[in-house]
Amino acid sequence: MRTQVGIIGAGPAGLLLGALLSKAGIDNTIVERQSGEYVLSRIRAGILEQTTVDALISAGVGERLLKEGIPHEHLSLSFAGQLHTIDLPKLTGGKTVTAYGQTEVTKDLMDHRLAAGRQTVYEAKDVSLHDLTTAKPRIRFTKDGTEHEIECDFIAGCDGFHGVSRQSIPKEKLQEFSREYPFGWVGVLADVPPVSPHAVIYGNSPDGFSLCSMRSMTRSRYYVQCPITDKVEDWSDARFWDVLRSRLPAETANAIITGPSIEKSIAPLRSYVSEPMRWGQLFLAGDAAHIVPPTGAKGLNLAASDVSMLAQAFAQHYAEKSNEGIDGYSARALRKIWRVERFSWWLTSLMHRFPDTEGFGQRVQEAELDYLMNSVAAQTTLAENYVGLAG
Ligand code: FAS
Ligand code: PHB
């Protein structure tokens, strides 16, 4: 087989890149190791920046998003028993974020790709990359027991943190930066109305972090900070709802409508960046190159930012015979990535209880929250990062 751009991974990064390349008339094939059903079963992000919404509309998959996505004009922080609400459009010249689950984004992109007759190989086994520093890099995989090979001009590694792409780059060519956080998040999805349908609530309480979000007006998404050693079986629904309520102001806690969890999982929190994002004809995008703690709601949005830049770069190569975009991709993407890594690390540090933070550290955290709630300048910084930085 042959294609212009081979894409590894059919998560949001791979699917959005495929849609953007198809729109630019660039042939592409996606190779995914899981089934489509499995990819859709993963419950992850829920908040889209405007630039992500714009990229999805540009890729031709904005119709359901515009109908069902729920704009959030506010962001709320709760601490010391109080709820503080930040007016996003007022502080950012009219920008907001949109509540629309990653599962829906992935479904829209999958449906669009199927309807366009574009090739996606699901359940591909033993995916490997070859000849990456030549003009004809190759993807090899096994499907239903038969070995296949795809010759490409370029390969986009969109296969997430545990994928094969980053591992195909010689270790000595990579610089890796990481920070592991000493806690995780228990996440619950429940078919109950959201307590706060127009603002995500981030909570900092003496017992730890909590978060109130949603997927629709009848489906809610909640999280609480938990020890990194916890297992999902340690968390009954009853315990989850009690802990969540105990970490929120009374008025909010009393308004929470509980119900049986339809999904419950524990996610570890880490910050990670791998540099550079290119090796020969291999380009990394999304979680394959970086991870942010979900506190800033940035993982999916950063993946969309990478593939928007990469799609532009490939289009410039083929349409204008210019390599300026692909040669500058890694540096341009990393400049944005590090600014988002900084924001995600900062909000995580501000809103969580760290095992070793007491005394002085705790007072500094409280002073920063107090300053944030009494400074328009500080709230503007939070707001412009939350709605998404340009570039
Ligand atoms: P993904 O990991 O989504 O997709 C990579 C794809 O590549 C997968 O389908 C995988 O099966 C495939 N793949 C892997 N190895 C392969 C191989 N060798 N060959 C072929 N295919 C291969 N972000 C937020 O903004 N908010 C959140 O609340 C949030 N919660 C999260 C919870 C969890 C548990 C995790 C893991 C992440 C969460 N994220 C969150 C981040 C998440 O949304 C990612 O940023 C987003 O999925 C990134 O998309 P991709 O880069 O496409 O990677
Ligand atoms: C979510 O809706 O899943 C969500 C919202 C905001 C975050 C993280 C996750 O920061």
C-alpha cells in the first residue's frame, strides 16, 4: 500500500489530522491498534477551547458540536467554603469554552471519515515504523494474521503516551521532561443533571481537590483527588458522592443530584514533554509528545493545536513545495506546548493538596487563591489561559 501521510493512532489527534489533510486533498491512512468501539469507550476530556471548535468546524465536523455543545461563559473556583466565579468573556474580549465530550468529538470524526470513504485500519497488531530518515518511511502491521506495509511520504505519530512512534526515535535524540504528581483523580460519569451547567467548578478543600463538570444537561462528570495508590474498587458510588460533597461549599454540595455511576476510573496526573517532535519524516502530535495534568482541561485542546499546525505544514509542502512549515513545526508546537504545560502545572499546584505541603506552603497556596479572587489582573491571566492561548 502507499499513502502521502501515514497516521498512527485514531484518537482525536489522528482523526482530526486525517480530516484536515483530507480537506486539503492530501491522501492519508490511519492505523489504529484498538477497535473503534474501544476507542469510543474511553471517557476523557470534556472542555473545548474556541480554537479546537474552529478546527473541528474547519475539518467539516462542527454540525452536532454547534447544536449540542454547551458554551461556558464562567469558570468557578471554590475554596474556604466560598464559590468564586470568573467571567471569561469579560476578561478575554468575548472568548468562552464549550462543554462537549471527547467521546462525541471522536465519534463525529469517525463518522465523517467513514462517510468520506477514507481508510482507517482498526485492530492493527505489531505496528512498527521503518526507514524514518529516508524519503520513503514505512509502516508495518499485522491485520487478521496478514502482514501489511504502507509506504509514505511522511508519518504522523498520533498514538498517545504509550504508543510506538516516540519509541521509534533513537533515545539519544530525545530530551524528556516530566513531573509526576503524588495523587490521582477518581472520575465518575452519571446520568444526572449537572450541578453547574454553565461553569466548571474547581474545588480546593482541606481534604483535597474536586471538580464538577458535565457532558450534557442530563449527564454529569465529577472528579475528586485521591491517593495515587487507590484502586477503583476502593471507591463505591456512595463514598464518591460523600467525598465530593464534603469538598464543596454547602450550597453547591446540597444542590448536587447523585445517581449510579455509568463509568468510574482513576487517572494518574503527570506533566511530560518529549523534544523534538520530529525525527526524519516522523512527526509527533498530541499525547505522543506531551501530557498535561487534566486540571487545565488542555490535553485534547493541545492535541488539536498540534495537528492544526501539522496539517498546515503538510499542505504547504504539497501545495507550495515549501518545507518551511514542516521544518518549523517542532519549535512552533513546543513553544505553545510549554506555555500550556506551565498553566496546567500552575493550576494543579494551586488547587490540589500535596502530601508534603503544610505550614508555609499551605499559607502561600491560600494567599495565592486570595490574591486571585481580589485581582482583576490575576483573574485575566487565569481566564486567557483557560479559554486558550493563540499561536
Ligand atoms: P489518545 O491517547 O487519545 O489516542 C492515541 C490512539 O493511538 C489511541 O486510540 C491508541 O489506541 C492508539 N495507539 C496507541 N499505540 C498504538 C500503536 N502502537 N499502533 C497504533 N495505534 C496505537 N484531557 C482533557 O483535556 N481533560 C480531561 O479530563 C482528560 N482526562 C483524561 C483521562 C485519562 C485517563 C487520560 C489517559 C487522558 C485524559 N485527558 C484529558 C487527556 C486526553 O484527553 C488526551 O489529551 C487526548 O486523548 C489526546 O489525544 P491523542 O493525542 O489522540 O491521544
Ligand atoms: C471534564 O469535563 O471531563 C473536565 C473538565 C475540566 C477539566 C478536566 C476535565 O479541567
